[in-house]
Amino acid sequence: MQTIRVGQLVPGMILAQDVLIPRTGVTLLPMNTVLTMEMIRRINSFSIDEVYIKVPERSDKEKNEEILAPVMAETHEKSVAAVERVITNFRKDSFTQEAIDGLVGDLLEQVEMDADLLLNLTHMKSYDNYLFSHAVNVSIISILIGEQLGYEKEELNQLGVAALLHDIGMLKISVETWRKTGTLTPTEYQEVRKHPEYGAELLAGNMSSEIQAVAAQHHERYDGSGYPRGLKGSQINYKARIVALADVYEACISDRPYRERLTPQEAIKLIVANQEGFDPQILKVFLLTMAIYPIGTFVRLNTGEIGKVIRVSKNQPFRPILSLYFDRQGELLGQPIRLDLSEDVNHLLYIEETLSASEHKKLSERVATAFSNRPWG
Amino acid sequence: MLKAEFINPFIGAAYDIIKRVTEIEATKGELSLANSPVRGDEVNVVIGVTGDLKGQIIFCLSEATALVFASRMLMNLTTETFNELAKSAICEMANMILGRAVTSLSERGYFCTLTPPALLLGKNVVVSTQVLKFLVIPLETKYGPITINAALQEKQA
């Protein structure tokens, strides 16, 4: 049992004691009542300050997530570090196929364990090693798309490796150029646009032709507007088409030197607005996986609480699972509350709005500091 | 019969939500009164109301209109058929309209609660409501009409 200020009550909480109307002793709501928004308003209208609620029992699902989350977060970190090592070794020509396969094997295992959890982690970024975390995240997203397209383990592995190495050509671009905060000069810009060719060169002889193709073609666009060769439609390697989409999405939701990150929803809107550049079948599958409120989106409920989407439901894209962090007044909650909008009892709650990109950034930071021991983020 | 102060929250909520989730403008047609049962359209969403107001609200629209609305809600991922995704979009829209209306009503001191939306398909659907007379609120949009049938009465004191 715990005391909670009325301002922090969230629908679904259960009263541990009768709530009495002040100065009358009349029971307003009995013990064990599951609170609805209407009831919370009524309690408020009597100027009651605090009530006793039952400490919610965590479902088995939640308990599993609690165990799994730190493990996966650690693996994500290790993967990024491993990619850094592998790619640095690549430069020194002491590159091993096993190292990469091992890495992708780990990622595949993680996807199998809990894809949503992994997708949540792609939103935790470190700017310093952007290139490496970008590689890992694009690999994760590509694997998820490949899974939805029906790929078997072997193919997923190929896809994962190809996605991990898609930007390897950047090793040949000077560090100053790709870290630049301002606009690139025409020369610098031309140089960066060569990274697909550089990538294919670096991988030639070491990796399969498909992996080389993905590195070479991940900036080609389905309608022929891409580079370096302006390939069109089926001329583009299929896996390259997948990685192209994953690459764009991941880049959109990341802070870059020249612009702030977009929210997952804005990234999707941008992609949909430019859909001619992508394979329509792959795009459709991607959008259905991401859903209307993609994982990582910060939203405000109609009742005022603010939380983040941590799982989507394919059948009910409007009713994802949220982790609530802020109450109606914008105060941080004592601890995050898991809210499954698809549960019948929550049907009166809905997502009122998605927060802006700058709010996303601010709130992610606040949440990360406050709940640093919970890698759901 | 229902007082205007009860009806306006529903109409206001409908405009707001439709505008917000589909970016479509709705305008109110002429209200009329009809006798139960409510004769549906191809797509019908029924939501029960209890509390200070009791009865049912039934949203009726054609499948073509529903498809346009659903597509808009699903970020223009056009659904050619009225599939599960489109159905969930329409139910969600109806749920949000009523959720917003209930909030407005509670601000005026009337507390109601709603049942989860039930989707009924088929032009021959006929809904017999507990409340014998219902208000027909037609909303006109560029993509076809949506009719809100409100069979509600105040709880007898």
C-alpha cells in the first residue's frame, strides 16, 4: 500500500482503503475500486489531497522485461563497441569474418528474445560513436524488416551483416568532414557521396557480392533518383532496398551535427512523403511494423499524463503499450507506470497528441537521468 | 428529450477529433428526432453510455467514407478493403469522439462512462435502442456524411 497525491493518480490504480468525503464520513469510493478517470475527477472535486492505493503487482511480462532489459542494453553497448573494434581492425586489414558473424548472431538472438526491447534501445544514442551505433541500429531495423518479409535465419544473418557494414566506406572520408556541424562545401559533399563506392571497394575480396552490393547501393532510390549510379527499381539489390529504408529512418531519429533528431512519427511522415524512393512492398511492411505510434514516441494521453510507446500492437496500432513518466501536472512520477491501451479497462484513455521533437529530446534526457537504472528509457 | 447542453459536447467533440485525426472538416446538418430503431449504414459503431446520461450512441457511415477516414488516420497507407486495420481506425475515432464528449460533460458536472466500441457492418443493420426517441445529428464532410444517432436520456433522479 502506498500514499499517492491525487494529482498523480492514473486510471487503473486500485484503492487500498475507502475514500471518504471529507467532514462527513460518507464513503465516496470503497476499498478495491479500480479507478477510472471519472472517479479521479470526483475525488479531486472534493479537495481530497491523498489516497491510499495498492502497489500494483507486476505482471510476469513486466518482470521478464525487467530482467531482460539490462541484459539487452549491455549487449547493445557491447555490440557498438564490437563494431568499433571490427571496423577499426578492418582498416588495419586484420579483419575476420567470424567477428562479424558473431556480432550479427548476437543481434539475431536478441531480436528473437524481444524485438520491441531491442527497438527501444535504438533510441538510446551516443553522439560520439554515431557511426558505430548507427551501424548497429540499422542492422537491427533491417533484421526486423527482413523478419516481417519472411526471411529465414540464414538470410537474416546475411542481411544483418550487410546492414552492419553498409557505411564502411565512411572510413575513407576524413573525420573532420563527417563530423562537421555546418553545411558541407561542394568538395566535401562530393567526397561523402563516394562512400558507397569506397565501401564496395573495401569489401571486395572479403565479403560476398551481396554484402558488397548493399554497401554500394544503399543510397540508390527506387525511382532512380539515388546515387552513385541512379539505379531504378529491380536493378537495385533487394537487400540494399531494405537497408536503404532502415538507414533513412535511423538517420532521421538521430541527432546529426547539422540538425536535431526527428520524432519517430515525423521520420515516418517524411518517409511516406518521399515514398517513391523506396520499394513499395518493403515500405508497406515497414510501416505496418512501426505502426502509427512507433516505439520511442512520446505521447500525451487525453487525461494529461505523458509517456513513451514501448510496444506496438499490430492489430491495434492506436492502442500501444506505454510507459508513463509524467503526471497531469508534468511532474515526474515516482516510478514509470506501464499502461496497456489495448486492455478493455483502459478503453476510455487515448493518445491525445504526439509531442514535438524538441519536447522528445528534453523529456528523454529527464527520463534517462531519473530512471537510469531502467533501460526501457 | 435531451437538452442542448448535452448535445453540444458531442457535436464539438466530433468536429475536433475528426479535424485532428483526419484533417477533414465536418459541418453540422439539420438535427431531427426519430423513433427507435436506428437504421444503420454500411459501417456502424455502437457505444453504450451509462451514468448521468444513459443510452447508446451509434455512428453510421458508408464504407467508402469509412475507407477515406481510415486511410487518413493511418498516414495515407491506403487500405483498399475495409480490413482489420481500417476497422480499428474507425472504432478508435468513434471512441475518441465520445471520450472527448464525456470529458466536456464532466466539466459541466455530468459524469458518464462508456462501453468499448462495437463495430457492426452491413447496410441492413438495425439497432433497437433502450431510449425510444433518438436525435439524428448529420455531419457533412467532403468525403460523405457521418450520422451520429444519439439515443440518450438523463438518469431519472
